[in-house]
Amino acid sequence: MDVTPYVPEGRQIIEGYGDRRFRVGGEVYEGSVIVFPEQTVAWPVTAFEEMTLEQLQPVREAAGSVDLLLIGCGERTELVTRKLYEPLRAEGIVIEAMATGPACRTYNVLLAEERKVAAALIAV
């Protein structure tokens, strides 16, 4: 029996991470990325502490097509400040923060369930 979830063609599946890069949808991205169901974009964040609301603008622009943002914080889970959380929540986007590895795996599961999810992933 095949228990692999069916994912429609063109969806951005996270296939691997490590060595400060990601493999998404068959392409390799150096550094941090934001992964949406249909595209992956470079993200200029190298550490959780430096993340700003402005750096999450691509996600904010996708409000309506994204209702859950997973933040891959790096090696360990961090707490998201109200300064970041509240403006996104007001736009209908819920944030879940976790280490980058679990964020990658959770994103893939939610994508397979056809959820409106994106992942902002700090490279490890």
C-alpha cells in the first residue's frame, strides 16, 4: 500500500535542508527562504533575532492565500514577539514557530492536506 500523500504537480515540496541551503521542488536555494505552495523566494534573514515585520512582507502580501505561517527559527524554537505576531494576526495569518527541521516537515504535511500554508525558514 502506498501511504505517500498525493501532492499536485508544481507544488513546492521541501525535499531537503542543511549546510545553509534548501532543496525545494527540485531546485537548490542558498540561505534562508520563504516557501509558498507555488513558489519559493530568497529571504535575507540569517538569525531569528534579526527578523522584522518588513522582512515578512512577501507573506503579508499573500494574506488571503496564506492563513498559517510556519517560522523555522534555526536550530531551536524561539518565541515570536507581539511586534511580529499581532500585525500578521490582524491580517488573518497565524504564526507557529519551531526549529527549522520540524518546520520543513510540518509544511510538507500541511501542503499535502491542501492547507493555506507558507514557511519562512532560517537556514541551518
